[in-house]
Amino acid sequence: MKHPKTYYQQTIQQNDQTIIVEGPLSSTFLADYYFDDHLTAFRPPHKQFEAVKSIADFEEGRVIIARDEDKIVGYATFLHPDPLERWSAIKMDDLLELGAIEVSHDYRGLGIGSTILEVSMLDSQMENYIVITTEYYWHWDMDSTRLNIWQYRKIMERMMGHGGLSPMSTDDPEIMSHPANCLLVRIGANVPNESIETFDSLRFMGNQDPWI
């Protein structure tokens, strides 16, 4: 399967700030920018930036960023699921995972996360993929937001909805370990029934699940 990428851009103008949301970008273009110091959800910013640049050069990898001039203040990555995850138990070229989405604490409240997801789905190539993301409550920033689990879950669902992702059931043990955890999915308009059936077999693996 080919994985062509078409660049798109949108501008957020709010509170005298201009934020450019753009992508997918290659590592060459990303090298002209730098990570905000508050992008620390996954690892130290400089290490996460290196990981993001490597994803950008995967054949299927997609990186969408939000930047304030040369400073990256938010981003999302799309790539094939990790080989250690259940979603790779059956090789699917048309399955992508929204592996990370993060917005700097100083730039929240501007709709950056929602806009990143909207820009991510502007490329017609995304209609050829099933896109998934797994949400686990222990990754959520409830301390600084002062939201409870269910309030945060509602915010995450609403934001993911801007990318067309919605909750789907699964018997994945990690997701089932807490009722707030969830699998969110977007099935592109051009995805064949065969791929949907294969994906359904990944959602419900029962006793065949090697991770149980």
C-alpha cells in the first residue's frame, strides 16, 4: 500500500496570538523548528522531538504540528501500531494509530488540539485508513486541569470528535481495566469491508489474545 502525504495548513488567530497548524511534515522541515519546554507528557522535550522527527520519516508516518513562529507548541503523530501492541497482531497496512497528541500547557484553551486533528484529516489519503487511539486515564493531566476522570474523558471525546474518532468497544485488557479508558476509532470512507472485518477481529480477540 502506498502512503502519499498532502500538506495542509490552518491558522488560529486568538488573543493577539497567531498559531500555525500544519502538516504532514518531514523531519527536514521539522528541523527548522524547536519544541516548547512544556511538551513533557511522554519524555523530556528534546528526546520527544527526536522521536517525532523519526516518525515523520516513516513511510506511513504523519506528524502534524502547531507552532508559534518557530516554536512547536502542539503536535500529533500517526503511524502503524507498535509491534508489541495487540493492534499489530494482524499486519494491516491500512491501520494507523494516533500515537501521541500533546499541547503545551501555556497554549491550552485555544482549540489547538481540535485544530490539529481537523488538519490531520484534511488529506484525502486518510479516507483509506482505519485510525485508532487508545485513551488511558492514567495519562491524563487531571492535576493541572482540576477535572475529575469523567470530565476529562468527556473533553477527550469531544476533541477526538474533531478528527472523526468515536468510541468503539473492545475486549482489550488494558482498556477494560477501568471504565474511563476507551478505544476511539475513525474508519475512512474508502476502507474495504475486508479490512473492517480484520480490525473487528483485533478488537475482540477473546482467549486468543496473547496479552491476557
